[in-house]
Amino acid sequence: MSSKVRCASCAVLAWLTAASVCFAAEGDYAPRKGGVGGSLGLGQFFGNGDYSTGARPRFSFSGNFRYVMTKHWRWQFSPGLTWTAYKKEEPTPFVDINFPADATKNDQLALLVPMSAQVQFVARTGSWMMHLGAGPGLYRVWVENRRKVLRDPTTFDLHRGVYPGMSFELGGERFLKNITTTSIEITTTTHYVLSKRNDQFPNGYNDPLLSTDLRIGVNYYFDLIRAKRTGGALPGLPRN
């Protein structure tokens, strides 16, 4: 694990410890509620292919919309963005048509935009509400060199596309004492993207993409269905 990831993890734990007096054990969380939130952290590409070889950790962002079905089950839809840069000495898998003198990945970026849907199991553990989720997704992936999308030197196809994949998520949240509709959450998400197209990209960046991140964020829960009024009729109007 890189020093940036270690520093981010230590900072998150220290912040939660110092702020623990601000958290409540129970929050305004119940079936038929909706939730919106966002989180920011660090992501890393893993694996043995061109997407991950020489990859460096970079910022990762994710938003989410949730619907609470029961005490233990909910839906989540999450758009996001994560990317990676590469070590200066890492050789490029093929010669860039636009910049043939570039022999390394020094100016290359791989970017990933996940759009995932999950079913999540939720359980309380002390003052924490933990969740574990999984589900399918669509992923937009592209590779740039000097801010221009790479072209495969054989097919001349731009190295970008939308691919199917899966996501897996583990997280925990705690609600604030004075704002019980709001929680602070720590989450780690892994995306597995089927980003392999032999007919388009035979020369490189043609392997499944595996990305993992660690994020901290905020969620807000609200009523999706307003309760009916139970008061009397307005003056001058008959009661039902």
C-alpha cells in the first residue's frame, strides 16, 4: 500500500476518533426512506494488465442514491469517477500515433466512470450501521496521452468504450446527534470491468480492469412519501 493511501487511512481514523462525541447511536433511518450522498477518497487500479501496471493511486469520487426497502435491505445507484496516472519509467505497451517519441506511460492517464446498481444488506453493530453490497454496472473507460485519446496503431480505433462489469462494496456509517437525518460514512468499493476487446485493441490496454478505492462521505436520508394530514378541516369546509 502506498504512503498516500496509508496517510489517508490514518487521517480518516483520527478524524472519526476525535469527532466520536458528535455521533448518535440511532439515526433517522427506516424503510421507505430515500437517501442521497457523496464521498471522496483515493483509488488504485490493480491486476497484471496494462491498466494497472505502473499505476499510481489517485482521487476517487462517488455519489449515491439509496432506497430503504426493509430494516436490512436497500437499493443503491452510484455514479462516480476514478482515474490513474503511471510511473515515469513504465514503458508504453504500443507506440502512440500522435506522439511516436513517447516511450513510457509518463503522460498517460486511464479514466473510469462507473454507473453501478447494488442490493445491499444492512446491519447495526453498536453505534455503527454496516452494509455489504454487490451488483452489475456499466463502465465508461478511456485512455489518454497528453490529453488526447489513444488510438490503437493497428485498428486506428480510439481507446474508449462502455463495458459491463460488477461492483462490490463494504461500508459503515454513523448518524450525527443533532442532525439525525445525516450520517458520516467510510466506504471501500471494488469494480471489476470487462474491458477487453480483441477486435478493437489488439496492441494493449486490452484486459479486465480492477479498481479499488477507500472514501469518506456524507449521506442524507429523507421521506419519499409524505404522511397524510390528520388535523381537522379548514374553517368553512365540511369534514369528511
